[in-house]
Amino acid sequence: MGGELHPLKYGSYFKNKDELFAIMKAEEEFIIKSSGQNNRRIWIDLYETSLDNEVIENLVLHIKTIRSKIYRLCLVGCSLADRHKIKKKMQSCNVDIAEQVRFFSDPEEAKQWLVG
């Protein structure tokens, strides 16, 4: 499609928070150590992962931590209710990237938006 994506595969963890949080931490460390600022097009896969309040809070804090690296960010595979909860948590945590964030159901549409 003419661009590079950084997929964060946080889907299919169902209710296994320990494994999910461990992979989030590992990805966060990798991204923070990478060169450049505002240069990553990040796609977060959330299909088949239970998004309770604890997971949403950790996800938003994760996004806040890597904020300086994000050019565009999309979250794929969460319900409308979860989208609302994530947006609300982002506002309360002062994650100031509303212009760079989109939510998608279709992975192909997400990819097109990221590299477009």
C-alpha cells in the first residue's frame, strides 16, 4: 500500500490480562527505544480480547507512553461501547492525539487510512 505499519497484536487474549500486559510492556519498550518522533503508523488489533476497565486503563496508559512516536493510530476490533470507553479514558488521562486516532471494524479500511 505504499507505507509501513507497526501492528500491535493485542487480539485473542480473551481474559488473559497477565499475558496481554506483558506483551504490551514489551512492545512499549521496543517502540520507545526506536529512533524518530511522530513517525509510526500503529495498528492495534483488539479482536477477541476482553476490554474491561482495567484493560482499557492499561491500554490508554500504554498509548500515552508511546505518544511521542505516533503519527497515526487505529484500534481495530472493539465494540462501539468499548470505543466510547477508550475515548473517555483518553480524555481523562490527557492523551492529546484525537486527530491521529481512528477506530475500525474492517482491518483493510484501517490499513488504508493509516498509510493514506
